[in-house]
Amino acid sequence: MARRQPGADARPELTREAVLRFIAENPGHASKRDIAKAFGIKGDDRLFLKNLLSDLQAEGVLAGGRKRFITPGALPSIAVLEIRGRDEDGGLLAEPVTWDEAQDGERPRIAVIQQRDKGPAAGLGERILARIETDEAGLRSARVVRVLERRKSLSVGVFRSRPGGGGRIEPVERKQPEYTVAPGDEKGAKDGDLVEVEPGQRTRIGLPTASVVAVVGSMNSERAISTIALHVHSIPHIFPQSVLAEADKAGPASMQSREDWRDLPLITIDPADAKDHDDAVHATDDPDPANPGGMIVTVAIADVAYYVRSGSKLDSEARLRGNSVYFPDRVIPMLPERISNDLCSLKEGVDRPALAVRMVIGADGEKRSHDFHRIMMRSHAKLAYEEAQAAIDGQQGDAAAPMLEPVLKPLWKAYGLVGRARERRQPLDLDLPEKKIKLDENGRVDRVLVPERLDAHRLIEEFMILANVAAAETLEQKRQALIYRAHDSPSLSKLEALRDFLRTLEISLAKAGSLRPSHFNSILRQVKASEHETLVNEVVLRSQSQAAYSPQNIGHFGLNLVRYAHFTSPIRRYADLIVHRALITALDLGDGGLSREDEESLEQTAEEISRAERRAMAAERDTVDRLIAHHLAERLGEEFAGRITGVTRAGLFVVLPAYGADGFVPISTLGAEYFHHDEVGHALIGERSGHGYRLGDAVEIKLVNALPLAGSMQFEMLTEPRRLPGSTASFHKAQRRGPKGRDKNVAAKTRKRR
């Protein structure tokens, strides 16, 4: 079809081929208006052009009325591509939407380049408008200009093949269904491969269908379980070559704009298996007669800002990641090892650049003053927490012995002073020990333990808190914008729910207006060593707000501090890097300060790194659940000691204290009566007997099912329900309302099992 234009000798004929040719030759000037002008379109012919462009759009070569498109067999500087796979390093690969293989040969696969603040983010299965770039070696890459069509919802699962082709997708998330894959839709997936799939149309009978979009990796590797979490939560884990190249080019820091503190005996105290060391400490008596009994505490932190400059590829990748992610089998670092484990790590006996804060502490433990310095330091010893503690306890080893008198004893003396101030400040003091999973050489669970909490841990923690406060105070004083670590007070609704719960235990809670962490600590002391200790700790924790990053200061409720910022871990947290840059700018400490772009985007940065933190926490928790479910999958039918950690309308969540992972007891399996959900009492209560189960109860359960890849375990309750003091009032209230008057938001019921 063609349309002849008036003055045809001067204007090209408006045909499909002519329009495609024009856009291929003018990729930067191919809007609807440009095309109309080039072909002299006027009047009624505009409708003809509109229809022609709509047809091309429907065919996939044009994404919108003002978008660019490609001609068959051509790759102009702007092209419409679809992201259809990954390279060996996990990078995205895109292909042209239209391509004539008979005429132009094999369809090209082009690496997709994305930078956090320079263009939109695209993902697998999405159609993009991209700028095609060719480097000196003739290799093409596609820089995303716009995402034209967002991908359909993709799922991650494990492919299980069937004889004759096709297979099924084993779910790796608790609420994810199992899919069937038809022959021809495997995309090269082999049995046991972790794959991304696109769900198909649901049918009335049989499993829902799906087709494989990409193969992520094999589930036969030692790191298979954490690999699932990385892809389910979309955590970046492979550094682009450009980022690694930038890191490899970095060299030792110079002495420019630095003070020489290499003779000061700073030491690092870290976990025994730590690979990077970003903080070092030192303490000494204050010689100032105006501060009798006082001390000077120095905290030195790796100068990451010297190496990771604003706007660099390292910076873009660090911001994208937000923080390092810690799994039992590996760490996904925020920065490449060249930076995190080498140039920025405060290694023993090696010159390293750092930002240091020197704090004057009074005999009462209060910080009297502080000042920041950009220094060159040299760690005089690398100690594990256990080594430092043993030395103080009189059992020093070879590494700690030389440090005992000159360094360790002054550190513990300063810690004693700071402890007095902490006691007066009364931060929230929850007692919920964390489990640590130890793996064997095959990546399987070997044992689960609760590391002993030492004074060495508390010492480092307190000194880091002091340094973080000092950073926030300095930046506020200099009127320099920064990102705070913010922790709001509990919401009114959560406080009211907590108050109602504590009333069932005959414990009162102060009114919200005057509530401080000390009020919660008083409650925790009341239940110390009682049957309700674990329960109350759990409920108090759930009443708290979630900490986040923000350029606005609302204080830190949990630590009971007016201002607080993260400064002490720039190797593993992007927020700390921003604070370092802010200090460098505010105190005029040389290069690597906060750029104008950094400052203008603080709000967005805070939101992004807060999301990244929540993402990391979810991935770490899911990985623990999968590892434990995998560990116990061969022990179906065995009985375990558990503790109820969640009460819902659907049933009970029960944690296995020996393993640190939980499973579910459906309400339908609890017994031969209706069970009501008592929200106030955090309990399920039998309608007839008034007996039930409450949050925090110690129970015996049987493992009846385990889905290792989904991290899901189902239990059967063996412990009989008990009478619950304090919960009977709400139970009888539900009874009095009768069947028709029961509040659906408060009561949940189930019929007799079997």
C-alpha cells in the first residue's frame, strides 16, 4: 500500500519500506512529526501515516508514537531490543526485536549496559529502547534509554526434566505453585538447573504451565541455596568487568592531606574469620588535668571515600548494592575484593588511609569533645574477639600478649567509663540471642550454635556508637547535609496492642507521650528468668519501629540518642560512605568529598539503601530457612523441641531453637474443637475448653513435611493445649457474641481434623 503525495517529484512516496528506510537513516530524528515533515504529510494524509505507524507498532518494530524503531536487518544507533538471556558473568543480553536471519545471518546478542543514575533499570524479558555503542575492538553494547515494555511476572524455580522432553518447575518460594514445562520450552535447561520462568495461561485441570526464560545456574553447587536467595530477591552479585577494571587500577593512597599516625598503636578486633577490617581502636589516659580520670578513645575507619569517588563505576555499583549481604556459605560484598579485602582493609603492619575520630571521655563516661582527622595509619595487631577477651581474662596468646598492657587494658578501662554513661542512657536492652550456622565442606549444615556474647563484642559496639554520634554531631554543627540512621518510636497502634497484651500478664506500660526505652527495659526486668521472658521479649521487639536511613533527623529511639549516623562500616554499607564524604567536605579534608549530585539525591539514596537493607535481611533469613529445611528433610517423623514465634488465624509458627529456623502448624491440625485467634493475647484458644497455645510457649512438635528449596517445614503439634491465664476474657467475649456475632478480624476457626 502506498500513498502518492502532491508534488511527488519533490517528496518520496509514503510507503512502509520508505518509512522504515527513513528511520534507519535518521535514528535520532524519527518522531511522528519528523516523518510527516520528511514526507510532506498534510491534511487527511495524517490519518494514513498514523495507521501505518500503528501497524508497525503492532509488529513490534515501533513501541510508541514518538519512539524509534529499526528496519529489518539493521542496527542503527538507536534500536528496539528485547532482553532474552545472560552471559557467563550474569550480565544481561539483548536481541533485536526484528531480524531476518535468512538475509542478515545469525541474530546478534548484545550486552546491556546499565548505570544506577544514568538511565532506567531493565530486566530479563523486557523490551527496551537502547543506544547501540561499538568500542575500539568492534564489540557492541546496548545502553538503556527507555524500558518500552515491562516484563511479565517471572518466577524462579528448579527444573526437573521428564523423559521425552519438557519437565516441571519445583518451587523455591513458599507461596509459589509448581509449574509444568512443555517440550520445546526448556531453553536448554538441564535437570537440577535453577531457572527463571514465565508463567503461561492457567488451565482448569492440571498444573499451571510455564516456559523457561533463562538458566541461572546448577543446583548441584555448594552455593546453590544462597544462589536461590540472590535471584529471588534480585540481589546484584556479579561485578561488571568495568567495575572490576576500575578497582584493579586503584593503587596505594598518598600522604596528601593526611596526618601521619602510623606510630599510634591502633589495633583491630574482629571475628576470627573476618576478611576485611574497617575499624581500629585505641585508648589512653587523658593527660589534661581538667579531665581527671578521663580518657581519650580513638576510632579509625577505613578511608573508602578515597577510592570510591562520586560518579565512578565503583560508586554506581556500590549504591546499587547498598550493602554487603551475609550468607552462611559466602558474603556478597558491596565492593570488589581489591577494595574491600585489600586496599581498604586495615591489615596488620600495612600502611592504610583512614578517617579517625579522637574522643575525650570524662570520668563519668560522657563524651566531652571530639575531632576528626584524615590519617595514614598502621594496625599494630589483628585480634579476634576471643583472643582479646582471653588476654583480659589472663589467658593471652602470642598475638595478644604484647598488646595487653599498652593497648588492651586501657581499652577495657575506657569501656568501663563508657558503660556508666550507657547505664544512665538506658538504650533498649532486648535479650534475643542470634544463631550462627556452621557448614561442612559440602555446603551442608554441620551445626548451629549461639556465639558467646563477650565484653570484647560490647566494647567495640560501644566505641562504634560513640564514633557514629560524633559524626552526626559534627555534620550538624557544620550545617552539612547527611544521611542519618533513624529509628522512630513505636506507633500508637503497636503500643496499644502491646499495652493490651501486657495487661493480660498484669504488667502496666507508661503512656505513649512519656515513653522511653527505659520503660521497656523495666518490663523486661520484671519477667527476667520467668516463664514469660522469651514471650515478652518477642512481643516488645515486634512493637518497635523498623530502623531506616533518612536525611531527616528523628533520632534513634532504640539507642536513646538524639542524633545518630552510620560512619564506622563504609566497606560494607553505602550509608557510611556518604557520611565519610560529608565529613571530608564539611571539614575540608581533601579529595573524595560529597558531590552536588550526592547532596541533591540524599532523599532518593536513603530510600534505596533502606530497601537494599530490607532485601538483604529477607535473603539472609530465607537462606537460613532453606538450609535448615534441607538439613532436616531426611528426618520426617522425628520429634523436636520448639517454641511458638508466631500466632495467626491460619495456625502457629514454631521455631526450632536448636536450629534457628521455623515451620508451620496449620490450625486445622490442632485438635477436635474450634480455635479462636486472640489477637490481644497472641494466642489460639479452643472454643469449648478455653485451652490453647500462646506466643512464646515451649512445645513439642513432629516434622511431617519439608520442602528444602522453598525453606518450608510443616509440623504436627504434640503438646496438648493448656489453660492460658489472661486470655480467657477475650475468649468468653467471643463466645458471648455467638456464631453470628463473631468478629472475623479477631476470631478464626477450624473444624475437627479428619
